Amino acid sequence: MHALYVIVPILGILAISYRFYSAFIAARIMMLDDSRVTPAHEKYDGHNYYPTTRWVLFGHHFAAIAGSGPLIGPVLAAQFGYAPGLIWLVAGVCLAGAVHDFVILWASVRRGGRSLAQITREEVGPVAGFTAMIAILFIVVIAMAGLGLTVVNALADSPWGTFTIAVTIPLAIFMGLYMYKFRPGHTAEATVIGVIGLTLAVILGAPLNDPNSGLGAVFRLSRNELVAALAIYGFTASVLPVWLLLAPRDYLSAFMKIGTIGALVLGVIIVNPELHMPAVTEYANGGGPIIPGTLFPFAFITIACGAISGFHSLVSSGTTPKMINKETDIRPIGYGAMLMEGLVGVMAIIAACSMHPGDYFAINTPPAVYETLGKPVVNLPELEREVGEQVEGRTGGGVSLAVGMAQIFSALPGMRGLMAYWYHYAIMFEALFILTTIDAGTRIGRFLVQEFLGRAYKPFARTDWVPGSVIATSLIVGGWAYFIWAGEINTIWPMFGIANQLLATVALAVGTTLIINMGKAKYCWVTAGPLVFLAVNTLYAGFLSVRDTFWPLALSVDPKTSVTGWVQTLSTIIMMLCVFIILGAAMARWVTVLGRRQSDLLQPSES
């Protein structure tokens, strides 16, 4: 199978979905109206509530939702073959993921920019709202850990990649000052400066890989040093004003992300690489060396963000609704940005499956595990020579994706010999995806903690209260940094997938309740269909993960492994119990509302 026969029909399906299905939802359920005042105008404070033009906000929203999930999940799920992943990515994003994002963003905008937990409390009930808050706090910490672990594994002992990413932080701050203070309204100028800066960051980082480079030693960080650096960045980005770092960085990285994906689509069409991975591998029935478990249910939690992601509901009810300029912007930002993320996932799995299986598994499994697979490498020694780094045994999916992308780009006319530059460009591309989610996710987590602690001490509920912001941010950052420090990809990623999809289950349950409460129950299938599939699949995956992976770790004789196993076991059980409570409350609400309406219809009219 060649990639051209895959990408062309997929592009057509995504376009049709946006044109017709999103229009159907907008017209029949939402009735978007630009005469309504959005929270960005009604509650303007210049800090969190800030009206933002459609395409700048599209860039921020896409950058915030598109973390490592649509990149890494499909790469890891390539273990099962290319067919299951591609089918789930396309069907999932059109019918579930984009609907999920669209509905929650609209609901939050209509409710003054309220969070998912607040909407749950209003639409389902106080018990469900409180339970959702607890579940979201657990889930956001685990989600940040799953996203951050990938960038740590990809950048460890890689001075070129670390330098490139480090440069993007002051560059984003300069862009924020330029766009909002020095030259307000001149976004195009700031964009040109940012794109040039990103290009120079990749080019100037090359000499740092020289073992004799003194500056290279400064940027050659160990795994634990990268965890600390990531925590410092997440903390700083969360407490700074949204316009200074978060929005310009997301806007800048969105150009790079969308441009790179567009270039990758074009590259795939021109190069038309062969998909060397089988359509379905022998690991579909279990026993895989990367992701433990069978294709069902684990392919559907491994490929989380590219098809549907609960984390998006936090962005769609967190930073983005506070920046929506007018209601009709909700459709391209809510539904359209998620389709773009689905395309990212499609390109990721194509890049991974274009590698020979032996090379793919040699990169994504520890050497001791790879030796047992009986899959000889084909191009790996040459690939390592061309990229200038050891890639064997660099688990986590990020490195193999970068290699796959670099192979496609370097095969384009005139690009031969630039494999190392394309590889490190791809690493920066991945890391920017992840860091823009880390900063937005940490900020969202900070809001949730402040809302939770504000019940005990009211000043905490004020997002502009500095002591509260610092304490809440420290708690969130400390939580996800611990999971990254203690975990590995084969345990953290399944846990991330379960947490992420459980949160999507909650959001879809809330969306279904909202539609029923509005008196539009005949359209509730739009969210109820994806809800049923996701709930069954993810709860089953959670049960299997606890039974077969997390609980055995808790019984380990190694103290660190045992503690990690206990934390993962208890966290997963708590999340699942919270979701059961919310689903029960939501169904009770549906019965009550529908029963009341049926009763009203049966009542004789007064003459």
C-alpha cells in the first residue's frame, strides 16, 4: 500500500465533514448568533478575558489542543498496523472528537466562559459537578505527564534539540510585546519575525551536537534536568499574562504546526512512500512490545487526541471561550481545529508506517526487548549516521516519528543530504506541539485548583490573586512532574489515554444533558452515540490496565516501582469511580427532564 491511496480520500472526508456535519450541528442545535455578546467582551480584563481575532485564536486553540497526543499516539499504535489507526482517526475525529470540542466550546461561551466542572454542576447537578472537579484535577495532572514525558525522552542528551526549543521561549515573549505593546495591530510583522527566528533556531543549533562544543554542554541536559526545566517553564507560562507568552507562542507554533503538516501532506503526495508496516500486525491479539494489550480496547486509548480528546474540553471551557470575539468563530475554532488535529494524527501514522518494521521496533523498544522480536533492522545504521544521533532504543514514539518525517522530507527534490536538519526540525516541531499544551494545560489546571480551593477560602477563586495563582500552579506542576520523573512510556501512556478518554466521556455526557435540557432531545444522538462507544471502551481498558499492569507494579519488591504502581492503581480507580457517578447522575437527569416533558404533553390544555 502506498500513502497516496490513503491521504487523498481522507482529505476529502475531512472537508465534507466540516462543510456539512458541522453546519448541521451549528444550525439545528447551536443557532450561533453574532449579536450575542461573548464573555471576552462582557468580562474583558486584559488578562484572561481578551477578544482575539478568529485566526489568531484558531492558532492559539489549535496549538493548545494539539499536544503530543496526535503525534505520539498514532506512532505507538502503529504496533497494531496502519489500518486500525487510520480508520479510528478519520471516523473518530469527524463523528466524535470535533463534535466534542465544538459542543463544549459553544456551551462555555454561552455560559460566560465557565469551566467544564461549573457547566456540569449547572446542567447535571451539584454532586456531578463536584465529582467532575475531582476527576478533572486527576485527569489534567496525568494528561500533562503523558504529554511531557515524550518531550523529555526526545530531548534528553540532545543539545541541538534542547537549544532550538529554548530559543522559542524568549522569541514568543518578544512577539507578545511586539503585537500588544510595541506595535499593536501589526500581527503580520511579528509573524515574519517569529518564523525567521524559528528557522534560525534550527540552523544555529547544529554545531551544538559537536562533543567538543562548550555551549553544547550547557544544553546537553539529562532526563531529570529536563523534567526540572519543563516544570519551571510550565510554572512560568501559567502565571504570566496570557498575551505575553501563551497566546503569541501558540500563535507562532501554530504557523509552524499547520505549515509543517501541510508540507508533510504535500511531501507524501510527491514522494508517495510505501507503507511497509502491515495493515494489521500479529500484535492485534496482544503481546505487543510497545503497548500492552489487544487492539480492542487499547488502540482506541493509545490513539486518543487525534480522534477524540477529553483534554480539549478543558481548553474549550478554559482559555479559548474567554477569547472568542463573536459566536460564528466557534465553528472553525471548535470543529475545524479538531479536524486539523485529526490530519496531524493521520500524517503521524503514515510517517511511522513508512519505516521498515524492524527499524520502527528497534527505535521504540529497549534493546533487550528488541532482541527477542526477530525483526531485523533495514536502514537503521544509515539513519543514525544521517541524523547524527543514536536513535536505537529511544522509546516514546517521538524519535521514530521525527525519523519518519525526515525520511519523507529528505526524499523531496533538492533535499538530499539534509536529513539531520529535517530530523531536528521535526524534533522541534514535536516539542512545540507538546510545550504549547503544557503551558495551556497547566494554566487550566491552575484555574481548576483555584476554583476548588476557593470553596474553603474565597480569595483563591480570584484568578488575579497572585498568592493563589502561585500555590495552585505549584500543586499542578508538582503533580505532573512527579509522574514524568517516576514513569515510563509503557505505563504512563496507557494511563494518559484512559484519563483522557474518561474526561471525553464526561464532556460528552454533559453535552448530551445540555441538548436534552434545551428541549432538543431528538438531536442528542450527536453526542450520545460517541458517548456510549467511548464509555464502554475506556472503562474496559481501565479495568484491564489496573488488573494486568498497574496492580502488578504495586506488588513489586522495588520500592520506587511499588509506589508508582500504587499511585497509578489508585488514580485510575478514582477516575473510573468519578466517571460512574457522573454518568449515573447524567442519566438520572435525562430521565427526569424527558419524563417531565412527556408529562407536560399529556396534561390537558386549559380552555
